[in-house]
Amino acid sequence: MSDIFQVPIFLFLLQGLRVTLTIAGAAILMSLVFGTILAVLRNHGGFWGHLAAVYIEAVRNAPLLLFILAFRFMTPLPPVYAGIVAMTVFETAALAEIVRGGLKSIHKGQWEAGATQGFNKIQVLRYIVLPQAIHNVIPPLVSQFTTIIKDTSYVWAVGIEDLTGKGMIIMGRYTTAAQVFTLFGLIAAIYFVINYSISCYARRRHQRMAKAIY
Amino acid sequence: MPGPFAAFKWEALLSDWNVFAEGFGMTIAVSVLALLLALVLGIAFGMMGTEKSRLFRLVNRCYVELIQNTPLVIQIFFLYNGLPYIGIQLPIFWVGMLGIGVYHGAYAAEVVRAGILSVPKGQFEAAMAQGFSYRDTMRHIILPQAKRLAYPPLTNLAVNLIKNTSVMAMIAGGDLMYHADSWASANLYYGPAYVVTGLLYIAICFPLATYAKHLESKLEVSV
Amino acid sequence: MKKVTTCFLAILFCIGMLAVAGCGADKPAASDAASASGSAAVPADIKAIKDRGVLKVGIKVDVPKFGFKDPNTGETSGMEIDLAKQLAQEILGDASKVEFESVTAKTRGPLLDNGEVDYVIATFTITDERKKSYNFTEPYFKDGVALMVKKASGIQGLADLNGKKIGVAQSATSKKALESAMKEKNMKADILEFGTYPEIKTALDSGRIDCFSVDGAILAGYLDDSTVILPERYDPQLYGIASKKGNDGLAKFANDTIAKLQSSGEMDKIIEKWGLK
């Protein structure tokens, strides 16, 4: 036990955690933006809507690992960037579907009401429809965010040293059951604390907001 | 320099099609069994989550939160590299099936729980008043109604499960992704290998995802 | 005044580089530059380093005993690091006047080409193909695909691995080398491919595989009390110090240094120091 709980090991894991959070954070931000755009397009229909639909369906029905391998081995991007791009490409499709669910939940009357107030379509979307749509899907969005943090561990398949990677590197140096189990527990605990706090925080905020509205 | 999608690379892939077929078979076998396991776990733990007993609810929360908040990759690595230290060396197929089944079982449990909670409490009380046992109430009254609501998310869950079987590539699991990547890194014909792999996954996932949408829209109409 | 001279020489050096890049690999552009700078005795490429006051070397940071950066101390060490220091000692008279740049299999070529490093000493295997693009010294180390097994397993060589599982990294070389060696021995083992080295080591520790097989140099970094590297080598590979085509002064200099180290027995000492025998 005591040979695992050492400062250098924590620092080493912390470096990995930074990579995990960098990739996950960048992927979350970018895919939220792109996902929202795709959701709006698909909801709107027309040529661009169809294109968005094709992208979403093609990407979300293939595994994330495939995108990570492809971007790592077939593009000249540096490893961490390849990871970010691959995850963004993949998660954009997933977030687009969630946001679209929110858009569908907005009553058509809102569009008309906005229009009669002199808003143009973009303005209605920006100030009336999207805020409500996103608010309605905060729980599944946050749950997808935690999934993104977890799924970042797939980048270890191409040797990017995220938290999982650093953990496995250390694992290679320890060979007793107690050490290996402690390490697994420690790594799992780090992921757990992060994801659990995020979902708890989101849940509480959502409840408070829901109370404030109704 | 020939492009990443040069014709001869496609020919090489065609002549090695059995490599991909073998992996595809493994992926489907693991998917089906893991899905069954996930459903069984989902129903069992989902029902626990709706119990009055605090112990049952605690068991439900522990399972769901522990599994949902840690990565599948770590769980699979644990089964693969951790368990042998205490003398349990599961065959690779079991590692995949158990790991993937247990992981998605946690998501299934949440879906099932939400489904059961959506059935008004009065129905439960009415059934009990009619002399139904707990088991019969669940089986004949509650679960059939919960099922309707749980079906679409469960179908989506099946799609995620199939995609996540690719985690086996990280433990030399012999699934589609492993064989594709191994084939590609041996001859560096990445382009065709990844495209064909993607299409094979889409071939099973897209119909399921479309079916889920269909179920969802039916649900919306009836509600 | 000194600054101006340095600037001038730096510019001259850059022009020399451009000339090399522009003229193609065959032209001895370095000697032109040498005469231009006015000192015939010292080749321009070496003079440029002397003026810069520091030697830039591309090294690996992930191959223990060759080039490895300790994640805890941030210090880089290994036999290739020692070689680089020897070169700096010879050129600049000070072993510490060396600047390390971490390279990977992918980046070491481009970094030589764009002049970011003077030498690459990074488990760089000498091949005819590569000789067309870079100058290589005579080999300073001979390596090959090696086998690491658990001491307790009692496995003595490839022959004992019949019907067992061998873990390799996802790349063509070790798998191919093993497959052809096994064909010769008329045996068969399961070859499992993993994405990274630590994963293979973990799989060996947990008993998932019976043997971990990659280049001996890389394997040495994963050796511990419970494991042993077998003496057999497959698909032998020779490591050399690479420099850019055209920087012929650098190439000759490195070659001379290697020869000197080898004849004085210093090279054996370095190899022994890192336990690479």
C-alpha cells in the first residue's frame, strides 16, 4: 500500500489527469458548439439538414476508437491534438442528437410568438428557442459530458498518456496483487470523484432552477 | 506515393476478408451476450432501485454510480490484468462479455428504474388490493407498461454497447477493431481498413438506431 | 562586436543549410561554406556548432537505458545521452554543452532535415533506405528483437514458447521477425498485439501472456526482479548516429569519435554501465 501512496506517483498521475481533462474539456466545448449547429441544421431540414443528418448518423453509429485510430495514424497531427479532434468529431454527433431532442421539445408557438415580436429567425433561435432547448436537456448533456471524460481513456490505445495511460505505465512496475488492486482502485477513484461531483452539481443546479421556474 | 485509399490496398483487404469476418463474428457474439447480461442486470438492479427497502436502493445506487462514473477501459483492464492476481484468469471472451455487460447494465438499470417509476403508484396498490402477489404485479402490470417507455432508450443503449465492444481491441480481444487495427498496422493500409470497419459497425448500429427513433416517435404520438 | 560576428556566422550557417537543401543531397555544399567562412581546417558545420557554443542532439525520452527522462526528477539519462555528452566534450571541450531535444521515430528525420538538431542518437536503426537520406556512423550498438519472460516460467528460448502466447507491440517488425523464426523452428505461438509497451508488460505480469517481445533495447527498460531477457535475438538491427546529408564534417567527426571510443574500450564501459551487455 505505502509504496503506491507516494508523492511522485501522485504527480505522475496528475500529469495524466491534466491530459485527460485537456482532451475532454476541449472536446466538450467544441463538440457542444458544432453539435448545436448540426442540431439546428438537422431540425431545420433542407439540403444542409440532410447533410447534417448523414454526418450524425454515420458518426454516431461507428465506435469512438475507430476515430481515434484514424486521426492518430492517418493525419500528421501531434498525439494530443489527434485525440481532441477525434473526440470532437465523434462527440459532435452525440451532442447534436441531444440538443435536437431539446429543440423538438420547444413548442412551435414560440417561433411564431418571437416572429410577431419583430425578431428574425436567427434572433428567435438565439434568444428564445436555444436557451430553453438546452435548459431542457441539461441532464442528458451533463451525463454525456461525464461519458466524454470517461471515454477519453480510449486515447491510451494510441499511446497518448492520459490518466489511464499513466496509471497503466505505473502498473507495469508493480507486481503484487495488493499493489495492482490499490492502483486500480486509486485510478478508478480519481475518475469517480470527478464524474460524480459533476453529475451531483448538475443535478442540484437543475433542481434549483426547475424550482425557480415552476 | 500512392494515396491512403489506393486500389491495391483495397485488393489486399478483399483477399484478407476472412480476418475481418472473424473479428466481425467475435464482435457480434460478444455484443449479443453482453446485451443479454446488461438487460438481466438492468432489470434486477432497476427494480431494486424502486423498492421501499433502503438496502435495496443503496445496492442500486452503489452499482449504478460506481460503474457509471468510472471508464469502461479501466473496468476491462481490471478484469483482464487485475483479476489474474487473485487467481481468476477469465478467457478473453468472458472478459469482454462481462465487462461490457456489467458496464451497460448500470445504464440499463437507470432506464428500467425510470420506466417503473413512470407507472403511477396507484396501479401497484390496486393490483396488490386485487390479491396479486408482488411478483405477479411486477410481471403482469408494472413491467409491461414500463417496457414501453424503456424500449427506445434501451435500443440506443444497445447501439452504444455494440460500439463499445471495440474496447476489446485494447486487450488483444480478437474483435473487429482489433483485427482491423492489427491488419492495418502490419501493412500500413490504414485507409481501407478503417473505412470497412466503420461501415461494418454502421451496418449493425444504424438499423438499431433508426428503430429506436421509430419507437420514440411512436411513443410521442401515444403520449 | 561579438554579437555581430555570431549573427553573421549564424546567417552564414543558415545559408549553408539552405544551399544544402536547395542543391540536393549529393553536392558537397559544406565544403563551399567552409571555404567561404575562411577556415579550411575546421569544416563549416562543426565551426557553426563551436560558434553556437552548444551541440544539439535529438534523443529518445522513453527508452530506459538508452534515452529516458525520469518522470520524477525530470532528468534525462542513458547510454545515448552519454554518447551525446562525449561528442560535446570532443567538439566543445565541455560535456555539459549539449542541448537535448526529444524525438520520436516519426520526428527524428524531419528535425535533422530542418536543422533543429545536429545529431540524432535515438535507437536509430541503420538501413540502406535511410542511408539515402542521412549520414550514419558505424554502429555503436547491435540489437534485435528479444524475448522477455518471467523467471519463474523457466522458459529458455523461443522453442519453449510453442503453443504459448507472445505479446508484441503493434508494428510490423517484431511480429514478422518472430513469425519467420517460428516457421524455421516449425512451431507456433499465439501472437497478441497491444497498443503500448506498458500494456504488454502488465499482461506479462498478470500471466495473460508468457512472453513480451520487442527490440532488446526497449525491453531492457521493463526488466525487473521477476523477469529475464533471453539471449536470443531476431532480426538483428544496428544503431548508428545520424546527421544530415551535406553536413559531412559532422558525420566524419561522429564516426571518428565512435571509432575512438571503441578502440579505447570506452564504448564497452558505457554499454556495461547501462547493463546492456
